[in-house]
Amino acid sequence: MILNYQVSRSSPRERVKYLIEGLDGKRERVEVLDGDPELFVELAEKNPYSVKMHNFLISFAESREELMLKLMQQGKTVEELYEEIFSLLFPKEYYEREGLNILAVAHGDTDNYHIHLTVENYDYTNGKSLYVPRTKTELEFYRALEKYISAKYGLSFSVRPISTGKAGVEKVKKILEERKSYKSKTKDEVKEEITNHLVKLALTGEIRSREELIAYLGSIEGVEIRRIGKNYVSFEHNGEKYRLKGGIYDEERFEEVISRIKGER
């Protein structure tokens, strides 16, 4: 299991439409685990803050069927697993559940079962914005949470890439290793090669969103996601730091960029 966090500046309605219907309006195997989509939009659209939502992608190495089997053997359900993760992200000591506007949607239409947890950036009990860990040090909390949940429920700790197979991961890993071993390429050349590879996966439908792109990068051996911003993703590999910025790495432009490239071909 891995957990990725990102600030969302897209509109609540666009966010919910993506989660429920998908980019093409044909998303299948969707389960709403928490919240009401229509009510979420109604409340979140009135949010006074520029950052209206916080998004968490909880991705499992297991498919839906594999995850269900593992949980069933322990007498557990997906709902119980989700509730424990939520309680760790938003402890009751600091948040009243009734004061949060929440939408959790599970997708079973990829090789990796995953849950999108979106929480409005507003605490209705006190009228303040939410505090969510974002700094490099604080992000270690998410890594610890991943290890804890994976161990407790017997889940695979390192997630495999969403629908892309081992060959795709090895491709990116090779690009990074060549930079480390020979320094034959500049960082910009390495970033360009990685981006071209990710665009290719997006064009074939193997990566279908910025969140899946981030989960894919995070699944590569030796890659540690360090920071996720509105229009960039930073990661570290063997002591070298990279920032991939703009285009497909922009949370509001992924679909636009891929559509434009398709139209040019």
C-alpha cells in the first residue's frame, strides 16, 4: 500500500465528476465508501479558501479481488480498512467526524484497487481550514502509516505500477541508473526521457490521471516521492533530486495536455 497526498485547486464539481464518472464518463466498478457526492459538491463550492480540498490516494498492490480475499481471511472488510486509515489521518482527538465534509470513492477498474479520499478544507465545528502534513519531515508520517497498515492487514508494502507492468517500471529505473552510473546525461535530459515515457503510457491509457502517474513513479525501486505541488512532483533517487514540473505534472492540466497530444497525432 502507498498513500499520496496532494492539494487540490480544481473545482469540487470537476473533482467529483472525475471520481464518479471518469474522464470519458464511462468509469466502471466505482464504490462510494464515505460521504454523499452531491452534498460534498454543494458544501465545498461555498468554501471560502483558495485551496478547497485535500486529496489522498490510497493505492494497494492488490487487485480488488486479491484485497477482498486477504481481508475476508481476517474477518475484515474494505470499509473497516478505510475507517482505520481515515482515523489515523484525521484523529478524533483533533477532528470531529461530523464537522468534516468527506468523500471517499474506491476504484476497482485497474490492477491496483485504490481509494480516493477527498476532504473539504474546512472544519465545520470551528470554521477554520484543516491542517494536513505537507513538509518533508511531516511526510514521513505517511510512510509510517503505509508500513503500519500494510503489516497489520498483511498487505504488500510496495505498490506495483497501475496497469503498466514490470517493463515500464524498469524503463524509468534504467534511465535513472544511467544518470547515476555514467553521468552521461544531464538532469534535464533524464527528466525529458521520463516525461516522454509517462506521456506514452498516458496515450495508451495505462496511466489515466495525475494521481495514477504519481503512484506509478512512487512504485519504482529507489524512488522516494518528496513533495507534490499544484504543478510539480519532486522525488529523490539514489541521492539525486528531481523536480518534474508543468504539463502532465500539473493537477489541472493532465487531461488537457494528453488530449492535445492525441489531437496532434
